Amino acid sequence: MFVLYALLARQLSPADYGVLNLVFSIASLVGVLLCAGLPIAATKFIPEYIAGNNRRYISGYLKWGTQWVVVVSCLVALFFYVLGQSIVVEGEKDFLLYLSMTIPSIMLWQWQRYSSLGFDLVSTAIVPRDILFPLCGIVSIFLVGNIALLDVFVFLNAIYISSVLLGFYMLHRQLPVGVSVVKGDTSPYLKWHKTAFPMVLTTLVQLGLSNWDIILLGALTTMEDTGLYAVASRAAMLVSLILRVLETTVIQKISKLFAEKKYQKMQSLYNKTMMLSSVVGVGSFIILLLFMGEILSMFGNHYQNASNVVIIIALGHLVSSCIGPSMSSLNMIGYEKYVAKLMVVWSALAVVLYCVLISLYGVYGAAIAFSISLVGMKLQQYVKLRAVFKGLLRA
């Protein structure tokens, strides 16, 4: 994914690259909201139903979630397209058209990824979007060359949806015997939505913490500044790449161990994950510092002055990597409401920080606000998680 975005940054002007990142930031927030938390809740319910050998509810959850995501994604695509056709201003019309293509892609990917993780099918969750999509995108860029921004959105979303559909096919082929997407008991749908609602708030706020910077920069500064910051953010994320990979692989295991009441093993798994994430995160940060110029040059010559912004953002990611998957772990052991409330508070604080610091310092202010809000939130989650582990082991 890093290479794909680097090539796109080289192909597009800083302003167009800013528009691209702004659209994907907004589409991610809207897509997660409209999925209603069902994707992330799949990593909680499916392992629980597997542990209880309840295939009827496994099938029911897959059926309900698939119907919800497909129907809502089609409706939202139609809504933004029709809304765009009613607007006269060309730039705003194009922006809504980009959203109508991108939001459904993200919604389908969310459902495919997390439903696969619910069955502990890590490769099925990762390969379509994180490997196949960027690989096809890279090949397409080399074959096509310079293209307009509209064409970029068309081919990116076409590849995105094609990769996700392949992921659904891979998931279908690996479902346990007796589990089906078209048959099943959907009667607990109210329980699913009730549990998923705090999770959607948590995920939404988490994405907001990751995307408010891009969105507010787009609103308060220029698209050129937004594009430069997007490059800096993309480069800095290399530090926390290991955390995202480990989080993808361990959250369903934590949910399963919690359901089986194997609390000692659950804590041990978290500790090992945190240690590995810390070591690799520190190493990645050092590499980023040593090869800053070379890494930024991959995005083009427009972004060589982004190094200080990269360092500020990377420091936040470094602390996050050293703490480990605290938020996901709390979600998987029944503290999703606590996490949701905490995330809402920190998201509100982050918006205030972004507005104030962006107005004062521009892209540097956005980077400072990002790191402060991320570190503060992660530290509070970690303290709570340790207290929960201690209580479970005593019990």
C-alpha cells in the first residue's frame, strides 16, 4: 500500500493528491458509520459462536451482515451520485462523484476483512486489500502512466471492489461445514446491533483521530498543504505498521481466549504482542530517521521539506506501537462501551487541538495535535487494560 500511494503522489500534483486523501478520509468515516459496527463485531460474535459450536447463529450473522452492507452501500452510492448531479459547481460535483465510488468500496472491504478475521482466516482478510489491491494498482499505474484524477478514482475503486469480491470467494470456500451465507438464524439481530453500536463509535472515533487532521487541513488550509501532510503521515505510519499487522492477527485470538476464560494465556498473548511491536517499532523509527530523504523521495520532489512533520507524527506512532493493541483488546473482552466513551472524549479534544494548532502552525500544528491525542488516548487505554487483566486473574 505504501508503494502504491508513493506512486500516486508522484503521478498527481500535491493539490490532487490532497483531494485523493481527503476523499478517502471522509469515505472511511462514512463507510464505517453506515456499516453500523457489524464488521468489527464479527471478530467478537463469530469466535464466540464457534466456541459454542452454534453454526445456526454463525450463518445468521453472515447473512444479516452481508445483506446490510450490500443494500446500504448501493443506497449510499446512489445518494451521493444524485446529490452530485444537482450541484452546479464543478469541483464540488466531482468531489461527490468520487465519494459515491469510494464509500461502497470501503464498506464491502470492511465486511470482507473482519468477517474473515472472525474465522481466524488471516490470509483471506489481508491478501485482497493489502496485497492484491496495491499490486494491481502499481501495475496499472506503470501501464497507463499519467492520468486524470477522475480516472484514478475509477480504476482504484474498480480494482478495490474486484479484490474484495475475490476475498468473499476465498471466505466462502473456507467456511466450516454447515455454515452458509444464505441460510441461518438472524433472530438475534437486535443483540448484534446493540453490541456493535459502541464498537462502531469506537472505530469511527479511532478513524476520526486518524483522519480529522486531513479533513480539517482540507477545510482550513490549501489542498497543497493537505497533500504534503498526507505524504508525511503515510511515511510516518511505517513505524506502526507492525502494530497493525499484529492487531489483525491477535484480536480474534484474544476474544476466543476470553470466551474460554483462559485469562492467563490471554494476558501472556498481549504481553508478547506488545514486546514484539515495541522492538520492531523502535527499529522502524530509527530506519525512518536514517533514510528520511530516500523515503520522501519515493513520493516525488515536492515533499522533501516534510521531514520535520514526519518526525512529529512518527513519535506518536512509536508510543502507540510500544503500548500494543490496547483498544482492540478492551473491545474483545467486553469493555467496548468504556472504549467508546473514552474515544469520544479524545476525539473531541483532538478536534479542538487540530482547529487551534492548524490555525497557528499549519501542517506542523496538525502533526502535533495528532501525536498528543494519540499518545494520551493510548496511555489511558493501557492503564485500564492492565487493571482489567489484574481483576480477571484475581477472579
